[in-house]
Amino acid sequence: METDETLLGSPDESGLSVEQPHDHAAGVTAVKVAMQRALKEMGPVRTARTLVRLNQVDGFDCMSCAWPDPDPEHRHRAEFCENGAKAVAEEATKARVTPEFFAEHSVSDLLRQTDHWLGKQGRLTHPMVKWPGADHYEPISWDDGLRVVAEHLQQLGSPDEAVFYTSGRASNEAAFAYQLFVRELGTNNLPDCSNMCHESSGVALIDTIGIGKGSVSLEDLYRADLIVLAGQNPGTNHPRMLSALETAKKRGARIISINPLREAGLVNFHNPQNAHGVLGRGTDLTDLHLQVRLNGDLALFQAIGALLVEWDALDHDFVARCTEGFEAWRDHVAGVDWQRVVEVTGLSRDQITQAARMIADSDATVYCWAMGLTQHRNAVATIKEVVNLALARGDIGKPGAGLCPVRGHSNVQGDRTMGIWEKPPAAFLDALAAEYGFEPPRHHGYDTVESIYAMLEGKASVFVALGGNFLHAAPDTALTAEALQRTALTVQISTKLNRSHLITGRTALILPTLGRTERDDRASGPQFITVEDSMSVVHASRGRLDPASEHLRSEVAIVTGLAEATLGRDAVVDWGALGADYSLIRAGIERVVPGFEDYERRVSRRGGFVLPHPPRDSRTFTTGTGKAHFTASPLEILEVPAGHLVLQTLRSHDQFNTTVYGLSDRYRGIEGGRLVVMVNRRDLQAMGLRADDLVDIVACWDDGRDRRVQGFRVVEYDTPVGTAAAYYPETNPLVPLGSAAEGSNTPTSKSVIVRLEPAAGAR
Ligand SMILES: Nc1nc2c(c(=O)[nH]1)N[C@H]1C(S)=C(S)[C@@H](COP(=O)(O)OP(=O)(O)OC[C@H]3O[C@@H](n4cnc5c(=O)[nH]c(N)nc54)[C@H](O)[C@@H]3O)O[C@H]1N2
Ligand SMILES: Nc1nc2c(c(=O)[nH]1)N[C@H]1C(S)=C(S)[C@@H](COP(=O)(O)OP(=O)(O)OC[C@H]3O[C@@H](n4cnc5c(=O)[nH]c(N)nc54)[C@H](O)[C@@H]3O)O[C@H]1N2
Ligand SMILES: [Mo]
């Protein structure tokens, strides 16, 4: 098994300090931090050049979150947030990781560094290879690098022995070309970050409303009577959403937030774009905060449903015309056991009644959610319960109302639309076959968790990643490390160094790629790429900076190059042409994916275009029966043994997933370190622990493996009794691979049962 050191490096936590959490988000400090970080990484010229183009009509799409841009007429000149600026700085940094860097640092040396340090070394500049047994990466030409991959793939007994992961930053063009290559090769092994993210949302929505995407536009949010924010920390992870919430509030909307933590961004927003936000006391956002226990949401939504039924606060017309399964749901929630609800949610019947009253009084409610709902064993059931509430009130396909899973990565939704999916629908494969003239594989491929098992069991021996940091994004870090190390070859197509470049297969390749900020010139001339945001708006993105190195290739060029090298003369698709001119890829997308008619022209329009969404557009439900489905889910409860806590693994304010920008979780008052565990005062007393104690966190999962992270500082924090919080990815070693959501197989990163033990050698 790997030691803590190889999995995390040796962080210096001596600067750790803890103060009171903040009661508001953004404000001038956010602008100051954004500018400081940008200037430090990029210098003044690049800072000016990049930030003015961020999220502008002729500029590039922010690579941070998937929150949509206001329509072109309503965009600010500075349409970005603190964390967007940090994301740009991280990519457009002037620091470089060159062949000399790899000559100087062996892989074993690099393993001792933290991920924060690795990321700070800068942009990868050359294709690099690590041969079997070597401890150093060395440069390799593009041709030779591509040939190494091709030879490994050609030698496989079956294409299903290779796994092709995608992170959520790949453009539509890169993603479409990638899945086309993988399917021409003959497998559907296309796991992606979505498997660990909003897969539960997709599964729940497809089952109930027939399409796995949210049903609202920004305008709906502005026009809502009520906005429910469940399991989401927008102040940190979708900061531009706060401006939209502020607009909605000013138009009279009310907000219910459902979260075990009182996140600063849920409480109050100091909008740096206006005087009130800078000088005044900002805008109070939340009207009712429900400090739910971890994983209490299913019980909460069922109880709210019970009250709506009891009060007959239902849209009978919508229910009768557009839905089925209502009676079964009604009878199910009517029998809800209030005592259990109160126990599981940690909320009083009064609080729940207040929330239900606000929902009953609202003519148009938008339900937003993110990882706080999706990463639990019962995540799919919980999200279906949100859908039940929306259906009961007719809150779908009406202005100001709808379902809004708030996506993570900037193009994760687009990647799925492009066919990055281990379980592709038959219609998609039929269209691919018709367009390209080969028969794609029909059997399902591996998702993320299944890929790890397949590598562990020797069923998969080549791992290719189009972006991301699989080792640290996936659960059960030690097992994932073992899985990757059992392969013959790992290939990372990436912009920056991370731990997945260090824990590798016998041969390891780094194929360095362009980022969104950079110019992309191909044989046919300058290219642009396209992306789809969380609200199904597709638009163009154009980088302007000179590439970080002349040796970089675009993701499309790398993917089409891999296809040419691997499929050779047998290739049916004209890979050379697709790699030279992305408009040819878009022409293919137009013919394969519904909703992309006239793609080239419509995406060139200011602000792009919106993809069709039948429930949103016409209350049409493509569920097979033509109706939206109410569902009745058993109220499953997480059993927590005495002396244990439920731990959620979440993001600090100073990271993007596994990329640690810095050590300042400003809003939570935690500075200078990341190895902390936030625990309620009463639990600390019961366990005989005090703030500042050093503990090991040990997962409780019965398969004989010791899952433990060491030397975490206890922080007394306002989290419900029996629950705790710590940062991802440092606590991923605790998330058991075998613990995943029913129906979506998403790792249960927000409900890990743990106990705290005094750290070895601690006071
Ligand atoms: N700056 C920045 N932006 C990002 C990211 C980033 O890392 N940094 N990541 C991007 C990605 S890929 C994603 S998916 C999103 C993630 O966005 P979020 O989902 O906001 O991210 P998390 O930090 O995982 O926060 C989960 C929130 O849910 C709450 N929560 C946890 N468990 C429960 C529960 O059982 N019930 C309820 N009601 N709430 C719960 C937590 O207290 C926390 O506030 O952000 C995207 N944007
Ligand atoms: N315990 C726990 N685990 C989690 C989560 C959690 O909340 N808790 N959240 C899950 C979620 S929601 C997600 S989405 C996953 C995230 O999983 P991933 O998407 O795999 O991880 P990231 O950290 O976003 O990937 C960062 C790396 O992507 C590369 N990169 C950056 N930009 C580009 C680019 O433009 N092109 C290419 N090719 N590469 C690029 C860089 O090398 C960088 O190091 O993690 C999941 N894991
Ligand atoms: Mo995500």
C-alpha cells in the first residue's frame, strides 16, 4: 500500500490558523485577491490581456465553473469572479515545467512534494515519457509518443482492455473527436469526471423527466418567486451565481438554503460591481437556512411533500395532464414518519413546515443543487424527491421555475452531449454509424469506479486521460494508485503537472496541451472551440495568448493524432481532415447530435444558442410514456455506529478540484493549511477532544483495509452534531471504492463514516 507521503506529499502545516467564519461573500477583498493572484502568476500584461476577454462575446469561456453568462447586452466589462481569475492565472502562468525540470527532479523526488507545489511549477512544455523502471521522465517526440500509445492499443486482446477518461474541460470538438476515436477503436470505456459529480442528477432526471439536464435559463432564475439552494456552496464554487441570486432577490424572490454549513455565500453577498456591495452592507440572500444533517435531504423533501399533500397545495391540472405515478407518491409521503424525519434531518417540524409553506406560497420555484445532494448512497432517490416537489407544484416548463443541477466543470455538460458516456443511448450510436460508416460497439463500457476495478483485476491495462487528475479525483486513493500502477501504460493529456503524472503505469506519457486562453492555429487557419454551460447554452471560445510552448498541441490535434497512429490505414474516419479544420468536426456533430442544426452559423452569433429541452420548452416528457414520473423512494437512513461521525469531503475557497491554488479558505476562517477536520463542539466534548488537537481520521468500512489519513488538526466548527467536514482530495483515501450511489455509481464523498483517533505521537 502507498504511504501517506507518496499520496499527499509532505505538507508544511505550520502556518495554519483558524478564526471566525465570514458572514458574507465577495466584496472588495475578492477583487483584491483576484488581482494579486493574477499579477503574481501572469504579470501585468498577461493579466490585462486575459481578464478583459474572460466570458466576453469575442473572448474565451472561463475554465472554472459551468455557470452561464448573462446575455451579451447584460454582461459587465468584468464578467468574472475571484475564483475565475485564479483559474485563468493557474493556466496562463508564466512558470514552465520543462525537460530540464524533469532532468533535475526524479519522480520519487516529486512524490514528496504536495499537489499545491506541483501545480505551482507551471505549464508542461514538451511531450515526456517515463520508461519501465525509470525514475525520470525524458523528452520524446510527438511522433514517437503517439506511436507508443498506438502500439500498446494495437497489442490489446480487445479494445475493452483500454480505458479513456475525460475531465470536464475538454471542448465539444475535442470530446466529440475523442469518443469517435474510442468507438472506432471498438469500446465504450469512456468514464468521466461526471461519474463522480452530477451522474446522480443525470440518472434521476432521465428517469423522471426524460432528459438529464436542468430545465431553467438565467431569466428563470431572475424571475423566480422562490429559489431553493440545496447542497451547494455558490460563494466559492459558482461565485457569479451570487450576482444572479442578487438580481432575483431585488425582484422579490425568496431563498431557502439547505446546507449543514452556513456558507458565507449563502448568507450575504457584497457585489463588487456596485456601490451598495462595496460600501454598503451587501444583499442578504437566504431567507430560511435549514442546517440539515448530512444526507438528511431525502427525509426533508419527503416531509415537505407530505405537507404539500396535506394542504392540497398541488398543481392538479399539471399533475393530471403531464405526470404519472402521483397517487403512489402521495400515499408514500403521506405515511412519512415525522419522528424519523426530525432525527435524520436534525431539523424541527416547525422549520420544515416553514420551508413547505414558502414552497406552497410560491408560484414559481427554482430548485438548485450540487455535490451536497449527488454524492450520497441515496443520491438518485434524493434528487428524484426534488423532482417530485417540482412536479407536484407544476414547477417545470413555466417561467421562473424549474430544476437546476448546477454543473461543475466548465464543459462537463457539453462533453456528455458529445457522447462522452460509458452508457451511450442507442440513438446516438445509430447516428454515429450512419454518419461515419462504422459499427460502434453496443455493449456498455466502464464508468469511473468500474474502471478502477477493471485495472485492479487486470482487465484493463491502458489508461488514457483527456485532462483531469484521476488519481486524486477518484475515491480510495491507495486502491486507485494500485489500479493505475498495475497498467502497462498511462497517458495524461494535460496542461499542468499533477499526481496522476507520478503514480503511473509501467510506461507513462505526458502529452502537453493548449489551454483555453491560448491561440489554436491549425492547417486550415485559426480555430475556435465551443462549449455548453449548465443551462444548455452553446457558445464559442477563442484564446488569444501565445501558447505556453511551441511544442504544445491542441486537444483535437492530439486526439486525431492518436486516432491516425492507432487506426492507421484501417481508419474509416478522415482523421487528418478533422484535425486540420474543426468546422468539419462541428459538421459531424450537427448530423449526429439533435439540436445542433446549422451549428457553425448559430454558434458564431453573439452569445451562441440554446439547445432544445422538451420539458422546459413545451412540457413534453420523453420518458417512454410521454409523462413525467413521480417516484416513491424508501426512506433509507445512514446508520452511524456510536462514537463515529459522518464526514463530508468538500472544496476550500482556494482550489479547483484537485488543483490547490493556495491555502486560504477565507470564508471559513481557515488559513495556511489544509489538513483540518471541522467538527461540532458537542462531538468534540463527547470524544474527549479539543480544538487544535491532532487526529487521524479512520474510515469505517468493513473490507479489511485500513483507510486512514494522518495528522489532521481539529477545528471546532458549526456543523450539525454527528457530522464533520474535511477537504478533498486530501481525504479521498477515506472514501471506500465500494461505497457508491445506488443507480449512478457515484462515490459517496459526502457521507463517509469515520472515527477520529488521537494522532500517533500527538500530545
Ligand atoms: N472555485 C471553484 N469552483 C468550482 C470547483 C472548485 O473546486 N473550485 N469545482 C467545480 C466542480 S467540478 C463542481 S462539481 C462544483 C462543486 O460545487 P459544490 O457542490 O458547491 O462543491 P462542494 O465543495 O463539494 O460543496 C458541497 C456543498 O454541499 C454541502 N453539503 C454536503 N453534504 C450535504 C448534504 O448531505 N446535504 C446538503 N443539503 N448539503 C450538503 C456542503 O456543506 C457544501 O456547502 O463546483 C465547480 N466550481
Ligand atoms: N472526495 C471527493 N472526491 C471528489 C469530489 C468531492 O467532492 N470529494 N468531487 C468530484 C468531482 S465533482 C469532480 S468533477 C472530480 C474532478 O476530477 P478531474 O476533472 O479529474 O480533476 P481536476 O482536478 O479538475 O483536474 C485538474 C487537472 O486537469 C488538467 N487540465 C487543466 N486544464 C486542462 C485543459 O484545458 N486540458 C487538459 N487536457 N487538461 C487540463 C491539469 O493537468 C490539472 O492538473 O473529482 C471528484 N472527486
Ligand atoms: Mo464536478
